[in-house]
Amino acid sequence: MGTVPDGAHQLKPGLKQRHLTMLSLGGVIGAGLFVGSSAIINQAGPLAFITYGITGLIVLLVMRMLGEMASAKPCSGSFTDYARMAWGEWAGFSTGWLYWYFWVIVVGFEAVVGGQMINKWIPSIPVWVIALVLMMVMTAVNLLSVGAFGEAEYWFASIKVVAIVAFITVAALFVFGLWPGASIDFGNLTDHGGLLPNGLATLFVGVVVVIFSMTGVEVVTIAAAESAEPAKSIRKAVNSVVFRILAFFVISTFLIAVIVPWDSVVPGESPFVAALDRIGIPGTADLLNLVILVAVLSVLNSGLYTSSRLLFVMGGRGDAPAWMTSTNKRGVPVKGILSCTVVGYGCVVLAALFPDTVFLFLINASGAVFLFVYFMICISELRLRRRWEKEDPSLLQFRMWLYPGLPILVTTAIVAVLVSMGFREANRIELMQGVAVWVVLTIVYVLRKRLGGRGSGGSSSVDSPGADNERPATPQPTS
């Protein structure tokens, strides 16, 4: 599959290394950490940070597998292309549309969440109006150029990173008695029912919830295709995953558990605010709400980018309308972006009209969809690694550890999380609705084939410059 020679059908390498670095650093920080961590702490108790560590390890290993493939053969379709290479057209088609579905629904959801937050400050403006305005602003940013997207995400992510680093610094000073009026006291870890007040199983059950708060870490492998050195950028991003997860999730959750009694944390209310209130810093609620709003805009921005690039790639593969591959002179897939925003606007309207029915279905279905994508990444790496080792071992300069044992173990863990969703009443509907979406996509694929729709892998496939699937860029040594 080669690069289309027509310049109107190419993405341009407009992302700089600093954009990708900050995207990989801040992309995973969102409301799932700032607010969602309250449910995990309330459920698992003082050792909730271990749940984040277990989940982070799973995400790290999945990213390592993805990094191995993306480093060997960088392409703008990322894991959708690797699923196609490993398992055929159906796998590429369904994985691409599953991931696209996930992000366009997230775009609509984040717009609504942003509208709700701003509505608390300006109650005279309806939530749906604010949500539409946020959508239009982020659409404009994405339409300017990939550099505009990267710059916006750079500053969004910078604010999130600074906020979490500031929290960890202040909280650590307090915990170790270096803050004015503070003394060393780790009593909250054991004084309220012990380290495991609700049993050992809660540490693992929480993985189902936590894994969704880490979504977005894989976006950098798609964005890297629009950088000057895709393989190098991917390796650097994957190598930094462990440090991000350790600092942002594990350390912050541990500090919260030391500062605030776990049984006083209220699900749905930010434990970060509770911790800062305990330390004695005023105005923390409004300050954190501002940071969460930035996080919402960041996810909205990256969601539009990711979903539009997927349409671009799928249009070139024959899985989406061919006009999705057209770009303007700045290399921006305008039609793809506008198509994604239409879905986003539709979600906002559905949220206003049917918040407890149609919109709730869309949100619930998106949860399991993300895990399906992780599963496809795992089984694609298992097959492609063996194939590439036979064809050209020099491609594999950035390898997954302990192949095939560790990849099989990670795949089993993903399956275990999905199975556990089926046994948990709170998550069963998400799993069922996610499966329903996958079944619908499979039916659509079968109908396309029977009706003679254009198959994938034809000559019109589209990659970013220098990212030819069959003749990849020369791999660099592992960093």
C-alpha cells in the first residue's frame, strides 16, 4: 500500500516533538483522574493506588506492543492498519470504526460536560448552547492546521501537567511534615478499617473503572504519523508511559489516601479538592474546576483530531467514503473533521432531548468498545511479531518484552476485564451495548462484501509522508 501521489490527499508533518511530548504527557490526565478517582478510593480503600498501578501496568504493556508495531511500520492508521495486516479486512474495518465511534461519542460527551461546568458559573446560558459553542471553537482549531491542533493540545496538556505536579509537590510536603503546621502521620492508611477494608478483590475489581480513565494514551501513535520522525517519536512517547502513570495516578492517589480518610471520600466529588482543603489551601474547588474544564477541552480537541484522521485513513482503505481522503493546502482533512463534528453536534442535541435513553446508550456502549480495541492491539502484535521476525528481523528494533509469554498474559488480562464486566451489574450494560455495536459493524462489513463494496488494501490507501506500510522508514535503535 503506497502513498497517494496527489498532494491533495496527504497529511503534512506539522507536529513538532514538543507537541508529541506534551500530548503523551498530558493526554491521559482528565476528569477520570481528578474526579473519577473518588469512586476507586471509596471502593478499594487506602490501597487504591495499587489498583492504579495494576491498571497502569496493563496499559503500559499494551502501549509497548503498539509501539513495537508502530515503530516497525509507522502509518497514519496506527492499530487499525496493524489489525488489518494481522487478521484481514474485517479486523481493520471493525477496529477502525469501533475506535472512531468511541471518540466521536467522547467528543459529544465532553462538550456536554464542559457545558455543565460553565453553566455553574453562568447559569443564564443553557448547557446545550455552551456545548455547541465549545464544539465550534474546537472545530475551528482543528480546521486551521495540524500545527494549530498540536499547539492547542500543548498548552492544554501543559496546564494539566503543571496542576498535577503542583498538587503532588504540595501534598508530599504536607505528608512528610515539611508544610507549615503539618506533621508526619500515616495513620489514615490503617485507622479506618485497615489497608484493605473491603477485601483484596476490590483492588482488582477497580481495574474495570480505572482503565477508562487512562484512555487517550494511544493517541500519540496516530499523531506521530504527522511528525517529521514517526518511529522516533513513537518510541519516546511509549517509553514515557510508565513515568506518567507512576507520577500522575499512583503517587497522587497514594498521597490523597494519606491525607484524607478513605471513608470520607464521596464518589463523584474530587478527592483532590478534599486533600487540598485538608492542607488548608483556600479556593481549591474553583481552581480545580478550571483545570478540569481545561482537561475537558483537551479531550474534545484530541477527540476531533483522532476521529477525523481515522476517517481519512479509512477513506483511503475503502472502509469509508473516498472523499474523506481530501485535504486542503494545509494538509487538513476538512471533510473528515466536519463529518465528526456533525456527529458531535448530534450527540449534544441527543443529550438535551434524551439524556436518559439515547444519549445514555451511546455513552454506555463506548466503554467496552475501548477494551475491544485494546484486545485487537494485543492479538495483532502476537501475530505480526512472529511474521516480521521471519520476514525482516531488522524491523523490530523496539520490541515487546518476553514475547510471546507476556503478550499472551496481557491479552488474557484484557479478556478477564471484559468478562468481569459481564459479572458486575454496574458494567454489564456497557459490555452488552459494546458487543451490539461490534455486531452491527460486522453486519455492515458483510453486507458491503456481498454488495460488491470496494475492499481494503487497494492502491488508494493513504499514509502520511514517509510512512509507507510496505516500505517503512528505517528503524532507529531502541531509546
